[in-house]
Amino acid sequence: MRHRRRDAGHAILALIVIVIVCSGLAAAVLMPGIADGRAASASLAREQAFQLAESGIDWGIAVVRRGNGAVPTDPQTQRTVGAMGDFVLTYESGLANSRDDDGDGLTDEADEVDFIRLRSTGRAGDIARTVEVVLRRSVQVSELDAAVQLNVATPILDLKGNAFLVSGADHDLDGNEDLTLPQKSGIASPAPVADLIAQVPAAQQDQIQGLGGAPAIGQVPAVDLATLVDQARSAASIVITGGTHTSLALGTPTAAGVVVAYAGTSIHLSGASEGAGILIVDGDLRISGSFTWRGLVIVRCRVTMVGGGSGKRIVGGLVIGEEITSEISTTEVTATGTVDLLYSSEAIRLASGSLVVMSVLSWQETANP
């Protein structure tokens, strides 16, 4: 009996030893696999967190560009991206981030309004990673050198009657002249000045006013009209179909009210039309009714203003690819039936804000907030 008990004890001890050895061997085999699995999971979470952070930056850039370069009212937003996790995005204006965005040694100064800093923290499980981007606002519209800029080497002018006025003096949005500001030419083109002067009857030359006296006609390099039209087309908030349109109302002369209106072909405006911002016509523009526009009018081909009894006024700038015709005589207009093409730096700046481009200055991963 004692012998049997001793043998059973030995067997149990041997079994325990075998179990311990097998457990050790199993642990030796399984632990690296578990560690590798955990490392892989952590690596995946880190990559997902980074992708979430970049998604937040992409989201923020789209929001800022859609808002025409403005910081949204809510400076922080959070978005969940499926089962991956989420991101927290913060917007900071260059005016209020206590940083020297333009590198001149000063912080939060007036000219840093063009800078926006985006900080996005992506979170996947317990892992968080942060990406920071600095954007700078720039406007792609060059300053015009005249109230009317003809963009061809052989421009055609057909200005009739005594009711038109082309003025390169600077004006406010209401068309009031401001003689304290620098003047531009009334009309300018790449052609020799004499070529344009020869097309204006002597009796009408004093109706082209501005830099250098009447007729205020200058010679300037051609504008990159193709790029300007392409930029405006991509930014267009309103698309105008071809043909005749009566009494269009397109925008108001405020920062929030200006529009970019694009016509991909020739149009005719009749009735009473008005607007503010940028009007682009990728063809001919014919105006027979009353018309008031504050900002930029960009026409690829010809501009024709016809008919009496109604005023036509552009306060800002007019850029034309080919020619301009004003078929108005003193016998066809009333006292208010005038054509006024008035240069306005204020109106051009206001309109140009519609073509804001947000450039990425820097893109880097930073410490989590």
C-alpha cells in the first residue's frame, strides 16, 4: 500500500513538472506572438490617429476656403470617422493666436489677419496624434492700371455722344470721386497711346479723365486674362446661362454680399440689372438696359452698351479682351441716361475678396495639446 502511494506521488510530481515545462514552452511560443499583436495594434492605432488628424486638416482647409478665407464662428469642431475614431479641429486667426505668423518679430498685428492656423488631433483608441498647418490668404487679382483696360494690341474704341464718362480718378463705392487717392488712366491697353487717342473724336477726349489729363489714355502690359477668367470661373457662386436676361440682381456691395457670377458664353442684359463683386463673361457682353455694377467686370471678347434713357455704370474696373462700343448719342438719352466707367480701388478690393486663395505655408506633426 505504501509502495503504491509512493509511486502515485512520484507520478503526480512528474505530471506537475511536465505541465510546468509545457506551460513555459507554450508561454515562450505565445508571448512573442501576443507582443507582436499588441505592437501591430498599437502601430495600426498610431497610423489611424495620424490619418484622422490629416482628415481633420483637410476638412478645415475646405471649410476655410468655402468661407472665403474666414475663420468659422465656432473655433473648434469634432467629427467621428466611422469606427476608426475621431478628430478635434481648432481654428486660430493670425490676429489672436499670440504668434508671429509673418516672422517680423511682432504678434497679432493687423497684417496677420491673412494667416490662419489649423490644429487637428486624431484619436484612435488610446492613441492621439496632432498635425498643425498654417494657411495664408492671398488674392489673385492684380491691381488694374485703368478704369477700362483693353487687353489687346489693336483695341477698338467707338465712343459716341457726350453722355459717357471714363474716369481713372479713384471713387468710393457710391461713385464719389476721391482726389486724395492716386489716379489711374481712364483707358489703358498694350497698344501705343496714339493709336487709342486717334479713335476718340476731339470733342469727346475730355470725357476720358484721370492720370495725365484728358484724354487720360495709357499704355500698360496685357493682363493675364485667361488665368483671371479661369480663377473666377472656379470660384463662381452664380452661373449665368447664355442669351438675354432681364433685370438681374447679383450681389450687394458688402464683404458678405459680393458674388462671383460667370457666364460661359455671350449674354445680353436688358431691363434694370445690378450687382456687386466679379462678373465674368466668357464671350460678348451687350447691355441695353440700365446697369450698375460695383467691382470687376471681366469680358473675354466685346462689350457693347446701347440705348438711351437708362444709365449704365461700373464702379471699379472693366477688363476687356477685344473691344468696347458705346452706341449712345445725346439725342438718345435722358439727363440720367449716361455711361459712367469709374475706377474704384475700394470696389476692386471688395470684389477681389471673392477670389481668395488659401495657400499652405507649413504642414507638420506637433505634440498633442
